[in-house]
Amino acid sequence: MSWVRVWIHLVFSTKNREPFLFSKEIRKKVFQHIKQNAEDKSIWLDSVNGYHEHAHCLISLNKDQAISKAAQLIKGESSFWINQNKIIDGKFVWQDDYWAVSVSESHLQDVREYIYKQEEHHSKKSFAEEVNEFMEKYGLALIRENK
């Protein structure tokens, strides 16, 4: 029997960072649906939350899951559901890209708290500032500059 626990902090934004998730009610509906959909697709989604134009997920991949597939299943189905149920006016689309980093067991609680406190966090810092910090922290800005 294989035993695998690989924790991933997955972040993705709405297309063009449009603030489609502008109300607490919309975010609550969307994130509850994402959680249920992940469970239906055997994706262990520990935590999900976000703000006006993005979502954070803490997921644990199993032995036959890839980050790209988990992200595709979460984003694609939720986008379809939001549009089918007319949760917002107009057409909802997630950005194609996403950001994902591994999380060690010793940092899980910190990441959970960070995800749960998104509204408080973004009262002080924009999503663009947050992305820039992540890029710098994980050396991704250097990768992008070298392309």
C-alpha cells in the first residue's frame, strides 16, 4: 500500500483579475462549491478562501494526482458552475495560470490561517502586492526574467 502526503498551496485569479468575487455571499457560495466539487473528484481540499479576484486552496495530492490536473478540475468545474447558476452577472472565467508551492507539515497551520484570513489580509495589501511578494520569496521573478 502506498502512502503519500504532498501538500500544495494553490492560488489562482479571475481572468484579468476582475473582481467577480466582490461580496462575501458570492465567495461563500463559490468556495463551498469548490470544496464539495473537490471532494466529489477525490481531491483532498483542506482549506479554501480568497478575495475579490482570487482563491487560495490548500490541497493534499494523492499518489496518482498531478498539480495541473487538480487545478484544472477545481478551476474548470467551478467556472462552469458559476456560469450555469448565474452566480454573477456576465461570464465568469478563471485565469489560465496558477501559482503552486509545496507546504511542509510543520507549516500547515500557518498556511490554513493565512487562507482563512484573506479578507483581513487584503484590507492591508492588494493581490498584486501579494503576488509580487510570493514571486520574490520563491525566486519566481528571476525565472520569469530569464525567459
